[in-house]
Amino acid sequence: REMHLVPVERVVESIYYLASYKGNMEVEKFIISEDDHAFNNYFQIVNYIAVSLGKRKYPKVFFPFATIILALILRLTGRTQVISKQTYSGQKLYDYGFRSKVNFIKSLDNFILSKY
């Protein structure tokens, strides 16, 4: 399942870029996303943090109907995003010339180090 994690540095960098953009963007809407990063899913992130903290990895458990069950649970708890494979694209931002200098893994490492 996708985690939709976006480093705060990336968000600030994107907003700064859009605020200083010289073209006309009166009606444009942008998604700031890192969903295209191969590491950006619950299993990878949880295990990366666990290993970084000296804990053991969580086993990857597969249930054939897990997606359906998860969607049902999310729907019953009032969540609006119930599609577990949903991904968001920040491509439009890149199409406008944005280039990020933020490294996803380094940002995650910095967060972990700041907490422990």
C-alpha cells in the first residue's frame, strides 16, 4: 500500500518554486507527491525505520483479499481514500520546470535521527 509520504523540505521547495514562477498560473492546481519513489510504501518505510532503530523487520504478510478487506474497513471508518493502490503524480509540477534537490531517503534519515 502506498504511503504518500512527502518530505516537508520537498513541500516547501515546491511552494517556493510556484510562488516565484513568472508564468500565468491563476487557475492551476498542483500535486506535490513522491509516490513515484519505489521506497514510498508502508512495508518499505516501516521496515526501514525499524532497522534504523535497531529493531527487527516486520514480515511481509499477504492475504488474498486484503485489498477488499482494507477498502471495507476504510469505508466503514469514514475514509474517503479507500483504493489501496491509489497513487498521486507530481508530474505537472515537473512539466512547469520544477526540479527537486531533496533526497527522499536522506529526508527520512534526517527525520529518524531528529527523533532518536
